[in-house]
Amino acid sequence: MRNFILVGALSTLSFFSQAVELKGHLTQGGLVTGQLEDATLIKFNDEPLKVTKEGFFAFGFGRDSQLKHTLSWVDSNSKAHEQPILITKRDYNIDKITGVAKKYVSPPKEVSARISREAVAVRNARKVDSELTYFLDPVYKPAEGRISGVYGSQRYFNGEPRWPHFGLDIANKTGSPVYAPVSGTVVFADVDLYYSGGTLILDHGHSVTSTYIHLSKLDVKVGDKIIRGEKIAEIGATGRVTGPHLDWRFNWKGERLDPALMMLDTLANKK
């Protein structure tokens, strides 16, 4: 079998009688969906993927993902196939700030247990691996407003690196509506997390989830089935923030993805 290297946003490969179609962004922070109609097992970097009966699957790349990956599968004739995937490296905005008082950099010790407990709850919610297939649908803009923060950016305070920003920030006044950018099911809803304040997580299937942070109001609860364009929350300034905005995120398993790579520049509630 001939080998190919994939680079770019959309690739279709043919392997004799088989065709592998990959859609998405082959870059750090990108989500990729694919289809293999004649596969009994598909793996990404040796990790088995959930596959629909039509052969659809998904995988993603984190902010600092390595650039070389492997997609492998076994066809209905028990023949093994392997395809190398090469993704592109991205540059991120880095700000270095000195002279910042420690109290503004690190949270007080008395809230450390709360922070740990909330982090576990969010991490567990993102472990959902349902049969939903909304991950194949277009993703729309969830709220109106100015883009005030981008994925991958990072600050250094007094020479110490802070966590990179893993979302897309949309700034607007408190109470501005947030609409579901793609259909899904609510798997996490809490009005008061220490860092993120009002927080929602939606499951879109096959380990793809989206997160909505710093909300002033939640209109949905865990278990609710959400249709794209439905109002799910309102923008706020809850948690540790300097002003009202929506921090919007996507995950595939433990990989943090860039919503801007997926987003169609059309408000989700516009039919």
C-alpha cells in the first residue's frame, strides 16, 4: 500500500477499493472527522475510536500536540492498514508581565480543596463517550460580541507561566444570550465554580464536548437534550474574570480544541 502524508484542512485518500475521507483541520487544536465504510476496527495513535454503523469517527489534536500521528484500521477481510498523518504547528500569542503581586497570581490556600474537587467534576463530565453523532454537524457562533481572547494564548507573570487559554472569548454585556452552536445533551451544569463561575458542558457524541464559562444564568440542566440554536445561558462575569464575556471551549477526550477552527460565522439561532 502506498503511504501518504496529510497536511491541510480537508483530505480524501483512496486505498485501492477503500477510501478514507478526513474533514477538519490537520493542525494543533483541530478536530477531524472521518469515514471508513469497510472497517471493523479503527485506531488513532493505537487508541481505538468509537465508530458509527456508517463508519464515521472523530479525533482531535491538543494545543501542543506532536506533529506526527497514525491512523490504522482493520478491514472486513481482516487486512490491516496504517496511514501516517502529519499536522501543522501553530504559533500562539505570549504575554510576559512582571511586577504582579502574588495575591493576583495564585488563589488563596483555603480554596485549594474546592478547586481540586471542581476540576475533578469537570474532568469526569468530559469523559462521556456517547453514541450521539452531532459532532458531524456544522458548528455555529454561540453568541454575539467582540472576540476578546483566542485559543492558545498564554501569559507569564513574573517569569512563571500560567495555564494557556483553551477557549474563544466573546465579550458582551451581562445577560446577553448564549445559543447552542450545535445540538447535544447537557452533561454538566453548575452556577458557581471558583475559576469558571457559571459553567455548562454539552455532549455531542464520540467524546466531543463543548464548554461555556463565566455564565450569569443557566437556562438548562443536566440531562436536557438541546437543539442547535436553543438559548442555553446568558453571558456573565462570574468566576475569576475582569469583565463579562463567554469563554467557549471544545474537547475531544482530554484534548483541548480550538472553537475558532470549527465555527461558522453565523449566529446559532439564525435559521
